[in-house]
Amino acid sequence: MKIGFFRSESDLAYHDTLYGDLFTQVAKTIDLVRTKYLKAAITFQGIQRIERYPVPDAALREAILNALVHRDHAVGAPVLIRVHEDRLRIWNPCVLPDGWTVKHFSGRTPRHRSTPPSPMFSSAPVKLKREGVASSASSLLARKREHPNPSSPSMEPASPWSSATRRNI
């Protein structure tokens, strides 16, 4: 897993590389993105400090988990997270199943089965999804009522890389 903060498309300000098992990578990535890469809007209710991140915790966790689970582990490239002032982009080396388009992620198509390219690496997270612990990253990212700056995610599948972008963070 590689995370970088970019001032522009080509100007990398700082970055981190994370290693470990799937669950360690997810936990470390979420913590690092929250503490180092995203800026929270801070408000107060009385004396209580309220921090609202531009991407909800559940959506960030699901997007990172999906990127790791659905990546093609036969490819040596890591999952990449690019953070800009106005967007968060997550890439993973994968190819969409035959016949799939971006519409499959919009919530406007019938439900589908999760078919990760590396089932051995993804069996535990997939079981968590079946038990209702996780849900669709695209639907979580698209929820507007939970964000100070709502926008819908965009999907940009381009073989062999796919990405999900949240603009106006």
C-alpha cells in the first residue's frame, strides 16, 4: 500500500509505504489517511469538539478494503492512494470482470456477486460483507447527508488499473 499527498498531478509533497497482512494494512492505512493526509472540519457543540472528515470512516474503510481484496495479487504493483486538496483517489491493479462497466458500481444495476481475483486473500473480508459488517463502497462514498462537501464518487476503470475518486473533499 502506498499513500501520497500531491500538490498537483505530478508534485508529490510526501508519501508513506505500508506493509503487512491484509488487516494490518487496512487498519494502518485508515489511521494514516485520517491523521496525516485528510483535514477534518472542526466545530464545537458547547465544549465538545466535533471533527468531520470529508470521507466518512465507513466509506474510507470499505474503499480501502475493496481495493486490497479486489486487487490482482499476481501483479506486483501495490494499491495506491493519491490525496489532493480536493480529492482522494484509490487505485488498485485489477481488471473488471467481462461485460462490466462503471454502471455496475452506481447502484442502478441489480445486485451482483463479489468475485475477487484472489479468493485466498479475500475470503475473510468477503465473509464480513455477507454478515453485514461491510457494505458497498460506492454507496457509502455517495451518501451526501453525512458530508460537509457532498459529491458522488467517480469510477475510472482502465485496464489494468481501476480507481475510485471522491472529489470536493
